[in-house]
Amino acid sequence: MEDLTETRDYANFDPYWYVEHFNATDEALIIMQTDLDNLHKIFTEYNIGGKRLLDVGTGPTIHSVISASRHVDEIFLSDYAPQNLEYLRKWLKKDISEPTKIIDYVISLEGCKMTAEERGNQVREKVRGILPIDVTSETPLGSAYDGGKFDVIISSYCIEAAVLDVTGYRRCIEHVSSLLNKGGVLINIGDLEGEYSQVGAYKFQGVSINKQEVQSAMAQAGYTIKLYSEFPVTVEEARYTDTNGYYIVVATK
């Protein structure tokens, strides 16, 4: 990783750099492909669905809800960084488009005959809110939030980035769990044993966590794990992170 400035301040997160490097190019598709494969498989093979879905830490991209959108009625996106929320609002108003390579890839997995624009519009039609969130808070969506709980929650590369120790990670899992209906499903994707990831000129610090610590945190929060899987870092990804790999866990509350 190049010489970067270490930070914990998400005011330094550049959504346009992120989309350019992780969504818009052929290399970006290689980086995102495993996540897209896993999410498609999980929603189709595990029969996951419901009325309301919350994506925790969406960032400036909808990649984590493209497959999910066919299995729920309402989608709520969320992020900690105001600039990411603004980017998502621009996407919702069609001022910004999700890179077609990502959507085209999901379309190929689904076997649909439609354009990326049509699929993107299908997702937009189900978005009911773009919400500020802080997973380190006992009330992640804020004390004024009274919109009810969710049937499905997805979180991608968010919780590890929000804290610096395993105790903090466990608390965040519990905080997110408070938003999930009894019997609901949590899908969590994250880094394994990595402390940094690059966005722009900054190296964002997070907690280094292993399989046992992830599974222990889920059990402590009252979840039953239905799937736990690990996958390696690609050559392309290794340019931007020091993680040793990634995990995906599917669990019911």
C-alpha cells in the first residue's frame, strides 16, 4: 500500500474515488465479483426475503442490494458519512448512475433480459429511505427514529471499520441487532485480520478480527448462524488493504 495518511475521520472518505476504483472498471468488477456472487446465491438458495430491508453502511454504491431488491418490498439505505448519503440521494434522483458493469454482472447471474438502467430503476422504486446511521450507538438510526424494525439487514465492510477492538465490534453487532425483527436475517460481510483499507489518499483504520471472534459476537447477540464462509483477497484488492481475507455470515435472530 502506498504512503497514505492514517485516519479515523470519515469526513475524509471520498465517494467518487471509491466508485471509480471499486465499481466502475473491469478491475473493480473483479474486486466486487465474489460479493455479488455470494449475495445472489444467498438470496436465491436460502429463500431470504420479507417486507423491509436495511443496508447498513451502504457507502456510495448500491451493489449490496441489487440481488436483494427482488426479494423484499422496501429498501432503506444508510451510512455514517454525510457525503455518502448525499451521493446516494443523487443516485436516487438519477443525477448519478450506478456503474453498469456491476449491474450487468448481477443481471447475468439472474438470467434477466433487461438493461442496467432498467434494473437500476427497479432498485430505485423500492428505496423508501436514505438514513444516517452510527453502529457504535445504542440507537444506530438515532433516538428520533420511529420507523420500525426490519426483516433483513445487510452490512458490508462496515462494522470492522467502525471500531478498533473486538469488544467494540460485539457491541456494534448488538446495536445493529436491535433493528432486526425476531426471526429476521442478518447478512454480514467483512474483513478478516486486517487493520487498514484505502480510500483516496487515506488509510482508514479498523479492528483486526478472526473467525472465532466473529462467530462469538454473533452468538452473544442471540443469532443462529446458518452460513459462514471465507474467501481470499484478490491481487487487485491487495493494493488497497492489508486484510488476510474476507468472511460472509448469514444468521437468524
